[in-house]
Amino acid sequence: MTQPTRRDASFIVRIWWEGRDQATDEPIWRGQAQHAATGEAVSFRNLEQLGGFIRRWTGALTTENNLQSDTRAEPPEPS
């Protein structure tokens, strides 16, 4: 199923830390995320999976498309 690509979306996210992986000593993150508009929810085992779920709804943010459409940018400093 293809999701619409948007720059904004609302999510309910709960994350918690469960210690460190014995093999890599990396933090172990767990969590749940829910897309507010549809109720679609996922569980994740690392922050990269959370990012993947959010990108499905918002699209990948790149510097190029951010600079072209960011209307909240601060005005330049006076010379």
C-alpha cells in the first residue's frame, strides 16, 4: 500500500531504553508509534525503524526540498 507523501503528520510515540546490547554495547531502544490520522501503529526495536515508519508518511526530508519550501527560515542578518 502506497502512503501519501506529505511534509507534516502527527504521531503518538512512546520510546524506552532497555539497557545495552551485550555484543555491541549499543543502547537498546524499544517503542511504539501510531499515526494519529489513521491509527496505524507499529512496534520498533531501534530508532532507525521509528524513522522509517515516520518517513513512510512524511517522505524523506532532504536539504534541497527543505530549503525550497521552508517558510519559517530566519531572515538574514543585516550587513
